[in-house]
Amino acid sequence: MTQVIDIVVDNPAVTDQLDSFIKSLDESDFLFDALSIRRAVQERGMFQLFDNVEALKLDIYPRELIAGELDRSCMVESLTEFNCRLCRVPMQQPRS
């Protein structure tokens, strides 16, 4: 059974580090299409990553659906529970 996780990410942060993000994906177990990721980030559309080893699908949304949404979010550096290697992006602490 495939597990599905929806993740909202900060578009400017992803845009600034897109090349390193895609390079990290190249070194991971994820299946992805780099052109689709670049297009989705540019258009603020959703893209998907699929990990064959863990039967895990990530739906990544590079935009806020609600203004200020990411200000209330918990920042996560990696998904260690699934042994997934994603790029490490400097994270801000959530505001109180």
C-alpha cells in the first residue's frame, strides 16, 4: 500500500535552492521528473516524488494556499522515519 504525504513548501526558498534540491533527489531513491519540478515551482503548481523502496508518494505544493500558512507551520529538515534523503535547506524557527 502506498503512503501519501502532502507537503507545502516556501516557493522563494525552493526557487533559490532548486538546483541543489534536484541534485539531492538524483542521489535519492525518489522517482521524479526534473523538468516537471522546475515547471511546477515556476508556476506554483504541485509536483510529485515517489519512493519505490518505501512505497511513499510525496505531493509537494510550492505555494501557500492560505496567506501566512507557512508562518504557522513546523519546519522539518528531513524525513528520517522513511530513510528518505532530501536536500537540507536552512530552516527558520516557527514564530511564537
